[in-house]
Amino acid sequence: MHLPLNALRAFEVSARHLNLTRAATELHVTQTAVSQHIRNLEERLGKPLFRRLPRGLALTDEGQALLPVVTESFSNLARALEKLGDTRPREVLTVGAVGTFAVGWLLPRLRDFQQACPFVDLRLLTHNNRVDMAGEGLDYAIRFGDGAWHSTHAERIMDAPMSVMCTPALAHGLRTAADLARQPLLRSYRTDEWSAWFDAAGATCPVVRGAVFDSSLTLAEAAAQGAGMALLPVNMFERELQQGRLVRPFAQALHRGAYWLTRLQSRPSTSAMAAFSTWLMAEAQIGIAKI
């Protein structure tokens, strides 16, 4: 069925305002023109879309069913036209990100970045904190650590305090740090994290014999499946905490590093790099402000 675009637009605006006068003002046409568009649309559909009231309009059941479809269609059209109107050439940006940051923080915000910087054609690679930016052709690498990498410019994104996490079942009965001696202590490749956490908690570190993982993602999944206790960066696993798959039995946090946006000092910045850096730092500041 062919439906005129102007009539659909008149319907969408009128349905938002439920008032023909305000709809006409937004569309820069007369009220009579809006009424005529709506009548034409109703005749083509063979169904009334509005009930005319003494002081406005009310949507019929058919109008309520049609409105969200029309609204979404116009929104999609507006976004497509906006992209076409962006005269900047598309730029490829290749970013390597430690997997924990990519999954726990960046991916939930990826759509926001694409909308904010539509001219950037992002290539996202993941790594386990070991990266060769020159060899892999990376514009940026997001890493965890102290920010000191040879021949590298590093800008701090956010701190990454680590806390003990486990399933609610394993957390039951834990009262003090000493109670952890009864549980498997899962480990990352950074071998001193558990001893540092126990020192910060003022307790003696037991012998650590838990499995070793090269990624916080697999470490967290093992903990969520009940394999033991894990030390994890809290702000990377907010969803698991909100979902109740993981809990924090102790408030004590371990501060051992931060996430950094890094690039080779020899790498000149591009428009895409500048756009990504500006967006990333702004998003990080929003997250910090919410804490």
C-alpha cells in the first residue's frame, strides 16, 4: 500500500501533540492542511486514526498501533539523512583493548560512540594486556597497568580498584578475610595480587592454589560458576553484580593500576583518533561522576 509521506508526518506530529493547531505550527502549514492529510490517510487505510474531541484529539486503537511504527521509521530516516549529510570522509581507527575493558565497559557504550562519531570506522581488537602496537598496526591500545610503557604516550582513562567476588552461595558464611582460607582462590597471571589484597585487609595470606587465568573475563566466569573466589576490577563487572551472578563479600579494595589509552609517541594523531580520545575521556568522566 502506497502511503504519502506528508500524510504520515502529519499523523506522527498530530499524535504527539494531540492538537491540530500545535501540529500545524510545528509543520509550518495551516491547520486545514494537517486535517486534510489525516483525512486522506484515514481514507487510504479505511480506518479512523483519531477521535475528534471538543478540545483536541485522542488516538483510536488503530492510531495507537500505527504510531510507534511511524515514529521509529521517521527516526531511522533522520539518522540516515544525518549520516549522508556528514561530508567528512570515513576514517579507519584500529583500537586494541584488553578484553576485560572491551567487554565490561566499551561494548555497552559502542552504539553511543558510533552515533557521536559516525565518520569513524572502528576496528576493535582484543588482547590480554600484551600488545605490539607497531606490529599490529594499532592506532590506540587500551591497557591496564601503571601507564609506563616504553616509547608510549599514555592517558589515564580510569582507576581499576579490585575486590573479591564470588557467587552468593560461596559468600554465605564469610565474615572475615581469614575465612577465605577455606575457599579456592582463583588467580590471574599477576601472581602477587592475593598477597597484596590480604596485606591491605590486615590479614595473613593463605597458600594460594587456585587455577590460573590469563584473562579477567575467564576468571570472572569461573567465579560466577562457583569455582572459587576471584579478585576482579569492580567497574568492569557491574552487570554481573547487578544481575546477582557475582557479589562482593568484602568492601576492601586493592588498588594496583588503572586503564590507560596509549599510542606510540611516533604516531601522529588523526581526526578519528582525536574524536575517539575525546569521546572516551568524556564517557569515563561521566562514569566517575556517578560514583
